[in-house]
Amino acid sequence: MADPTLLICVGATKAGTSWMYRYLHDHKECFARSVKEYYYFLKFKSKKLMRQLKILNRLLVQYEAQLIDTEAADNIIRILNLSRRIDDTKALIMALSADRSDDSAYLEYLQAGRMDETVLLDVTPAYALLEPAEIARISALPIRVKLQYLMNDPLERLWSHVGMMAKRSLKEGQDFLVNCQHILQRVLHSQEKAHIVTRGDYKSNILGFAAVFDRSQFQVGFSENLQDGPKFESMCAHWGINATSARQIKPAHVGVVAPFPEGLRRETLQFLKAQYEFVADNFVDLPENWRKNRELLA
């Protein structure tokens, strides 16, 4: 069996990584566990690790409760899917809890159950925030590594991220759009929600990986191109797989639909100007929505 390639997908929140996971999870050339995000390289410090283990254990309790209900309904496919998710989550807990002096437990987790698939998958968007030493650790793995960084139009990505946060914090009787606008205003005026800005800092995130990985290993792509066509085929070639039809996979980054407040569009674009300029200076052929928003900045 040929040695596989480890494909790591990183990116901003609401930039298409969930879509990429679903597409590759079902691709015959790719082996993916049923857990999307591993957080392995973010969880070396004990406090962060313990927090992640608690999250995974809570998920286990939820999955096991769902399995009981599903078994009562005699839904075989759902039973099999939940059973796999339970097994994969338990295995991830063991990998995270193992000796971290090397990364053998991580690599074993990635490959357990693999047949002849040529690509292993780790889709953890938050790796975009890795420190230089953690990025270097990835580069030192004893396996061929490729990275994919995904980005969405800065304004659309920010608004989708704001919508996600607004939904999570929405209180009974509160208007969703008003909550979205309130969060956006706080972001624009640097009052709070700094993590929303950090997760969408394409310039900082891309330069961190580009300092360690060359272009044969590190690819930057637009979520707008995650559909059939030459650009998508080129992305798949970098991943080491043959492109298959992607139209049946619906975009996941749009979040809760809410109209963008037009009165804040120009101010928001000015706030994001550095991101538009960096991408335009370093990547050719911007998607149409990027070009239209840049024109409003002129």
C-alpha cells in the first residue's frame, strides 16, 4: 500500500471548510474520520487540552443518547453512522491524551481503518491561528504534508461569522438582525469580538504558513471556487485526488440568512480594506463578489 499524503485544511471561520470536509469525506481517494476537527496542534498546553477533552466527552454523551433513540427507531444507517462517530471520538480522546513527545498517536489515529486511500484528512480551520513553532511541528511530521487555506469574500465572511455569533447569543424575544448589527458595530469599533477579526485576518494567517511551506505544499483558494470547473479541478490536483462532481454538496458557510445593513457597508469595507488589498496584490483572478466589493472601496 502506497504511503499516503496528509491533507490539512485551515481557514477563516465561515470560509468553506465544512463544505470541503463533506466533499472529501465521501471521496473514494480520501480517508477521513467521522470527526471533522481534531485540534491536535492547538492543544499541547494542559489547560487547553483539558478543555478540549471535556468538549469531546460531552459530545460522546450526546451521541450515545442519540444512539439509544435511534436503536429504538430501528434506523440501521443512522445506527451505523452514530456508532462510527462514537468510536472515532473515543479514539480521538485517546490520541489527544497520549504521550505528546512525538506525534505517533496522531498519525495512528489518522490512518486507523484506512484501506487503499491515498489522502488522509485533517480539517481544523482554527489551525490558521497556529504559532510559528506549531507550524514548524507540522512541517516536521514523518509524512508527506499538504495544506489548503480557504478564504471567502471578507465582507461576506465577516457577516456570516457575525450571524453565527448572533444566533448563539440570541435571547428570547430579541430580534436576530438587531443582534447581528449590534455585534458588527462592536467589531468595527474594536470594543469586543476580537477573535472574529483574528480568524479572518487572511494576511497574517497566510504569511505564517508561507514562511514554512512552499507553493508545492501550501495552496490558498477561494471558497467561491468550490464547485465544478477548471479552478476546482486545480484545487483537487493539489490535494492529490481526481475531481468528482461537487454540485450536490451545498455551501455551509452562509450561516443564518440575514440582509446586510446597507448603511454599514462602506464602513465595513473600509475596516476590511487591508484584507482586500493583500489578496488582490498576491492572487490573480479574484471572484466576482470580491471585485465588486473592491470597486466600492475605490
